Amino acid sequence: MSDQVQISCRNVWKVFGPDPAGFMKRHGGQPTTEALASEGYIGAVQDVSFDVGAGEILIVMGLSGSGKSTLIRCITRLNDPTTGEIDFEGNNILTAKPKELIELRRHKMGMVFQNFGLLPHRSVLSNVAFPLEIQGIDRRERNKRAKEMIELVGLGGREDYFPRELSGGQQQRVGIARSLAVEPDVWFLDEPFSALDPLIRTEMQDEFIRLQQLLKKTIVFITHDFEEATRLADRIGIMKDGRLVQLSTPEQMVLHPANDYVAEFARNAPRDRIISVKAIMEPAAQNTPTDHPVTGTDRIGAAAERVLTADHPVLVIDHEGLPVGQVDRHAMTKALFGAV
Amino acid sequence: MDIAHTTDEARPWSGRALLALPLWQFFVVIAGGILLTTLWEGFARWPDDLVIPMKEWITRFFEWLGKEAAIGSYSFKDFTRAISDLLSYPLEWTEALLYRGIKPLGLPPIPWVAVVLGTAILGHWIGGWRLALFVGASMLYLSIFGLWKDSMRTLSIVLVAVPIAAAIGLFLGIRVTRSKRAAAIITPMFDLMQATPHMAYLVPVVVLFGFGQVPAMLATVIFAMPPMARCAILGIQTVPQDVIESGRMSGCTPRQLLWKVQLPTSKKTLMLGLNQVVMQTLAMVVIASLVGASGLGQKLLFSLQQLRLGAAVEQGLAIVLIAVVLDRLTQAYAYRETIHYSATTSFFQRHKHLLLFLFILIVTFIAANFHKELAILPKKMTFTLGREIDFAVREFSKNAYDYIGPVRDFITVSILLPIRDFYLWLPWPVLVGCIAVAGYRLGGFPVMTLTASLMLAIMLFGFWEPAMLTIYLVFSAVVICILIGVPIGVLASRSERIAKVTMTICDTLQTFPSFIYLIPVIMLFKVGDLSNIIAILAYATVPAVRYTYLGLKRVPEVLKEAAIANGCTPRQKFWKVEMPFAIPEIMLGVNQTIMMALAMTAITALIGSRDLGQEIYRALPTADTGRGLLAGLGIAAIGIIADRLISAWATKKKKNLGIE
């Protein structure tokens, strides 16, 4: 992750109703929840601001109707936000002309959809080559690149199949290959694995991790599955009723939920795999035994046995083996099972 | 509204919403209407001298258009002539290929053997051996029964009209999906066009374009275009959101999105639209024999007029076969999935059907130069059962008519005529008032205004009596359609086996052009009101069956299980659970039945009636555009009144039931 900002959203609103623009103007750009309700408007996205760093995986999470899908469509301008500002690589995307927008989508953005969005009349190869075809790239070149993408997602040999001949997981692999064919800078994924069976979902998540290690894209990923979010995210943003409730690392979210709503999500999170030892350690005392120390960046699940079976605090070291703190049974238990 | 809500909780179907309408409103209207007639005779029957002479105005307008209208030095006549010429080129070429032969080059037409085999090959390519066999045999029938030339005449118009109608329909459909203004203009126009019977299209076309093949084709194109547009709209609007968004995110321009994403994705719907265009075209071409289009339709018309029923049966069968062939081919094509060939498949493998056809074409072409009978089967080699059928029909009527005749007369005199007299007696304030009340209760002010004013317009333009006769015929027939159709639909929903048979019969019956239904009716019942009603029955019962079946099939399994778990007897389950759920759907079927019945009344004019259909039919030879067009629109108006009332009711019901 670098510090360079790839996407920046400032006070983004998306309001549905008879006259959204007029409504926003009447309320000085900051309508209250009551104003929305009383005038019959729906605030799908309300006053959302955040940045996505280059190479970061930002996961936006929320229940259905929380506005997460609308938000990703505002960033890609599949929907036009009512007010606010969205910068994409430093350029305001909301003032982009249709032509510029098409160029942006042809070269900088890739998107994966929940129900795959494959063209049923085209073969796998021709689906993946589609974004290249409409750019006017000649057949030989685009088929070559499409084949590479199909290999990359592990569908080699199925180029001539039609979508209806593939399983859901395979179809989504095609969707992924297609979204990567133009080698986009930013990769948008809108609940890409939600339509899949649980087993396939885990497999596809592994696949996603593998691809990201290869490609290192900037990613905005939408899901309603908190576990999926904690597994894949650098940072998670939780949305409720159109508002961004909390934006932080999974670890922070579990340890310090911003409110009850977030806490409710975090309650069933696999804490042992999210919280790092570093986050629960205290400064090392002078007399802490130095045998079998644990590493600070390890998740507590990996260190739990050592800490819980020791009858004294266990030393925490960093990657160079230098002591950075200590952790005892009490802190470990509290971290594993949550503050009661 | 409020009433519907409160009473519907208990038994949400039972027609109670209708019954619960304050009936006194109807009583007031009826009593008031009858009272009015005592005050002024004009309330019983609208006086002739108060009729708005719209008929004459329209007739005169079209005469002016045909003779005098001009922009600058170009008269309207030049314009129509240009269209005629433009359309006649592709038609002449197709005719030359199919049966005339290419005279300037001294070439024969495509040999019938090649057409028969070619159709079979096409059938195999699209749908496999069974389809190939069926379409091949059907085409063979046309040839060996000596109907080849007439069939090819008819087919020529179809082949030229279909692409034109489809292209225009597609274009208009796309316009509608892209512009709200276009939608506001075009959609209601289609509603009106689809409710207007075939024949009404012929009148203005005759006035402006004359008699013959080209005017027939023009009327056909106009008539057959709306279904394509509708399917295009439906197809484009039902492309999944994900697919559209993925297209946009791939960087499609709007044009690329339309041609590369929306249209290919809705291929199936578009192909079904094409199927409907083909079927409508064929139906219209047959009717267009009334404006001098030669071909099977004309031959059939002559045979019917001369009561040569044997010939009529053979010609009718030819039309039916062509209809079914075209239907099966286009349907199979719509449902056909693109096959993927592996990269190693050779060119010959991929194109074996086309290559085989080309081979046959060349061989037969050369052979036809030596053996003329390969080009078109000479008359002495054809075959007919006309005389035998004539004889059989005569014998049958001689013996059976003793039984059928009295029954027919009894039904006509004791049942139909009193009903007819009732309709004719009905004072107009009563009917218009009842329509208004029903319209208001079911759909509010807009529905009331529309339906009542349409009925008033029929009266003011001087079509009250023929309209009442139409209503009498249609509603008598529809009642019987329901009595026959709904039980069949129920039966079909009880057993998979019956369902399969019934639906196949329904599908097949629906492909027949309406004209065909006249043949057996004339054979059995001769002419008269009962024959009209039976012809309508034969044509219009299908939707009642189909929608009943579909409605009952759509009852969720959970509901039925819950009913059983609650201890319902099968009878209770049916009446208290399934029927209530299916009723709105069944009513939509009734709606369809009314539409088809109205379309058929126009056709039954050919076997004698005094209704609106007859008005159109009479207007044809005298080129009385106003009369023909208004009578056609009158039929459309009756259809729209029925449609608006029933749809309003069904929509409300469905909403209350939480369906949709």
C-alpha cells in the first residue's frame, strides 16, 4: 500500500425522488433524515467521504439497501451522484464528459458483477475479448490478450464454451477475466461471490487473493458478508442507511467498533484470525521470561496456545527478534472471546 | 377500493369486489336510462339526423388525398405511386425466383423439388430430423395437390413483407425505449392498431393504392409491424441490469451498447417477435385476397363463395400447413442455442447444410431445363380429392342436416334472437351509464372517461346498431368460450398428460389464420348467427383454456400444501385456494378471448352478418373509407372498453392478492 490516493470521495450524496437536485439545494446540501422522510425522498448514499489509496483493498460492507451498491455505481458513474465530488486519479469524475467517461472505463476501470453480467450469445473467449473489441483492437491481438486472461483465471481450454455451459464459479471467473482484460488501474467488485455456493465462495476468495498478489490493483470491493470482508480487506467501510458508519482496518473494527451496529457485525467475526498480538500487548516488564516468545504481527489465533498454556506473561518480539512487549492469559482470553 | 379491501380479506376472489360495488348505482343508471326514453325518443335510439357525419368527412378526405392533395408539384398520388414502385421491385424478384422464372435471362424458377428439399434441410439445420420431415412433407403437399403457384404467390408476399415489417417494427421499438416522447406517441397507437381488425386496414389502402399484390403487401406490413415493435421493447427492457452495466463498464458507446449488448441478449424475444410478424403477415395476406391479392387466399375465397368445399378444404389445408411450417421454423430458431464447434471442425462440417442445399439447387436447376416437371409440377401430374370431399360433405349434410338444421333453428330462434333483440332494445343511456359506473369503480376517473366516451363516439358517428350486433355476437360467443375453455383449462392443470395434448392443440390452433375457421362452419351449419358464433368459438376459445391452465399452474405449491395441511378436501382446496389465486389470470384470458372474438367477427362478415365487420366488408368494393375505417375503429373501441375494464379489475385483484 502506498500513500498515493487513487480515488477520493467528498460528501457524496445520491438522493432518489421527484427532484433530487432541487431538494438538495433547498436543504443547503445537508438534508436531515426527517427532511428526507417527510418529503418522500430516499437518501441511498448520504454524505459519504473517504479515500482509497493506490494498491489498497477497500471493502464496503452493509446489508442490502444500505447504499453500498449505489455508492460503487456513483464512483463508476453508472449512476450519477446528486451532489459531492469524486476524484479519480486527481480528476473530478463527475464533470467528465460522456466521451471521457467511456475512455476512462475502457482503460482505467474494471468491474465484476454479482450476477456476472456475461453476454449469453458470446463464447468465453469472445466475452473476455469484448472490452477490447469495442475499443477497436484487431481480432488477433484481442484474442491473444483474452486467452492470457482466461489462463490467468484458470479456465484455459474452455475458450469456446458459452456461459450457459459453465458453473456459477466458472462464469464469475469469466467475469473476472473480462474485467481484467483492459488492465485497469482500479478494480471494482460488486458482491462478486455472493451468488455462489459457500464452498465455491471460499475457493473464489482464495483465487482473488492469488490474483491480487500478482496484480496489486487498487480495489473497491462490495460485500454483505463480514467474514469475507475481514478475510480480504485492508480496510473496511461499514454502511448503514446510506451513511458510512465506520471506516477502519478489520482489527480496529473488532476491537473498537464505532457503535452497536458495527459491534453487532463484529460479534461473530473470527477474532483469532483478525486481531494481531501487537494490538493486545502491553509494555514488556523487566522480568518477563524470554523463552518461546511470540511475534507481534502474528494473529492471536496462532499465539493463543503458547500464551494460554504459560503461567506467566509471554514476551512479544518483532521480525528482528527484538522484544516489543508482552501479553498475558487475561488479555488473550479477553481478545479471543470479546470484552464481556 | 375501500370496499374491495375489507371484503377481500375473507375470500379474496369470489367476484365480490364486483358484487360489492354498490349495485344501486347500476340500478339508478338503468332505471334512469329507461325513464329517459319516455321523455325523448332520441334516448332510445339516437336520431339519424343528429349523427355526426364523420364517415362522409373521412371518405371525402381520402378522396381528396388520393386525387388532389399535393405539396408543390408533387401530388400525394406521386408519393403513393413511388411507394408502390419501390415495393414492387423486391416482390417481382421474389415471385420470379419462386414461380415465374426469370424471363429476361430465360431461367426457370427455383425448381419445386429444390424448394421442398431446401425447406427440409432448413428444418434439419434448425430443429433436427422431425422438423425436417414435417416441413418437407408439408411443402410436398403443396406441390402434388397442384397448389404450388398459388402457394408461392402467397409466400412471396410473406417473404418480402416480413423483413420490411420486422425492420420498421424493430426501429420503432428501439425509438420507444430511447425516448419518452416517442413512447408517449407510439405506444397508444400500437394499442389501437392491434385492436383494429385486419380488414379495416384494407379500406384506406385500397383508396390510396388500388387493388393488387402491392397494396395487399403494404396493408400487411402495417398490420404485422406492431408485434415486432412490442417484442423489441420488451426484449430491450428485460435485458438484465448486470449485463447492461457490464457493457457500460466495458466502455460501450450507446450505439455499441444497443447493437452488441442489448439486441443480441434479447435475441429470443426478438425472434418470437419475428415469429409473430410472420404469422400476422400470413393471416393478413390471406385476408388481403379481398383487395385482389392473388394466391391461396383468393382461391379459397372463390371456393367458399361458390361453395366448392372440397377445393376449399385443400386450399385451407395448404394455408394451415404453410402457417404451421413458418411457425415451427421460426419458433425452433428462436429457441435454438448457438452450438460451439471445436477449432478442428472443418469448413465442410460447419456448413454442411448450406453446401447440401447449394448442391441440390444446382443439380435440380440443370435437370429442370430438360424435365420441365421438375420446375413446376404440371397439372396432369397433380392430385386432388376435391370431388370426393365435395361428395362426402353433400352426403353428410343431406343426412345430418335433418338433425343439425332443427337444432340450429331452435337455438337461433329461441335463444339467440331474443338476446339479440334485447341488445338492440337497450337504450344507449343505460349501456353508456353502466360502462361509466363500472369504469369508475374499477379504474377511477380516467378509465370511466375513456370507456364511456368511446361508446358515445360509436353512437354519435352512427354505428350504434351494428356495434350492438357485434357486442351481441361477441359476448354470446365469449360466454360459451368461457363455459368450454375454463373447464378444459382446469382439466389440463390436473394432469400433465392432458396438459401436453391440450397445449399442443392450442398452439396449433393459434397458428391458423382466422379465415380458415370459416370452412368447417359453413360445411356444417351453413350461414346464420349460430354459424358466426361457432366460428368465433372455434377461433377464440384458446386463450380461455391457456390462461386458466397457466393461472392454476402458477398457484404456489406451498399454498396447496398449506390447504391440505389445514384439512381441505380436494374440492375445498380447489374452490377456496386455487381458484381465488388463479382468477385474475383467468380474467386476462377472458380479455384475450374477447379480443380474438372481435377480430373474428370482422371475418365472419364474409358469411353474412349485420355487424361492424359487415360494415367494413361492404365498404371495400365501394371504397367508402369513412365507413370502413370507422367501423374498424368501432371494433377496436369495443375491444379497448372491454380491455380497460377487465385489466383494471385484474390489476386490482392481483395487487390485493400480492401477486406482482
